[in-house]
Amino acid sequence: MFMFASLLKQLRAKKGVSQLELAKAIGVSNGNVGDWERGRSKPGYDALIALSRFFEVSAGRLLESPEVSDLVCAGVPLSEAE
């Protein structure tokens, strides 16, 4: 499981945007993005939703909560019931 800061850096690099571009796209300061990537803070609710939409990932994924589809046992994905 990734820490939020590392995941945010990876997602931003994959999308090919700078901290400033991301900040403008989601309506926060580039200082906020820098703090998030350094692990100094985490985004509030509105910023989390904006990040989720921008990167097209669930808020749970951003908060280090694995999706059910991400859980496996002996290499076999678990169903929602499991």
C-alpha cells in the first residue's frame, strides 16, 4: 500500500502535470500540492474529491484504502462478498 504523498507524486507524474498545473486544475495553491507530496498534510474533503475526479481514481484509493477489486488471496481476486 502506498502512502498518500507517494501515490500523489506517481499519479501526477503519470499524467504529466506539474504541481502548479495540478493546483490550478483542482483550485488549490501549489503550496498545498507541495505539502501533500511532502507528507506535511492531506487534502480536505473538497480537494480530495477534486483530486479523485482529476486523476479518475476513487477517493478511497487516494486515502490508501484498497478497492475490493484490489484485494487478492493466493493470487485470486476476492469478490465483494469475500
